[in-house]
Amino acid sequence: MSDLSIKQVVLQTGLSIQVSLFILKPEDAGVVERLPMLFVLPEGATVGQLLTLSGLDGVSQNTFFAERAVAVFGEIAQIDTVLHNLDRVEILDRLQFDPMQSRRRRALHKKNPPKSRKRL
């Protein structure tokens, strides 16, 4: 569905949803400091259509999904995930490490702390 057809569907049917698009980066620490982009889409619109409307073409979307993650209210979404009214769509950077492995490493470190070094 192109930008024009999305607008035509909304105008013809009158059935639309409003979606907020947030772009989050690790340095934001989960705190949103930028205003979200708001989009009006027809009912049944997908994440892929939202990304197209935001300026990301189909070829770029495949690369985009390989490098970053998209979530709807914190749940990982795919390109064909159907959006609903007032959904919060988040574009996230990929994790640099696995949180579960980090927890295990911290627990092991707490259980077996490193031996202190002698000071001279």
C-alpha cells in the first residue's frame, strides 16, 4: 500500500487508527526525550506500512529489520504485525549483549568475587 493509497483508504472509509512512533537508542536509557511522530493509518495497517509512510522503502525495511528491532508496546513486532488504535511503536537498537548472560555473569561474580590484590 503506497502513501497515496493509505490516504485514500482513510478518506474513503473513514476508518482509521492513530499510532505513535518512537525512536529509542541505548543512550536514552529508556527515557523518551523526543516527541513521538504521530501517524493516522487505515484500520488493519501493518508495521511495514507505517515504516513506509515514515520514509523507509521496502528494500531498506529488510536491512532495517536485520539491524534493529521494532516493538509495539515493548513486544517485538514483525513487518506484517497489524497495528491497532493508539499503539505505541518503538524502533530500538539491537542489544549489544544478551541480558540473561549478563545476569549469569553477575551472579557468578557475586558468588566467587575476584581475589583482592596486595597493595605495595
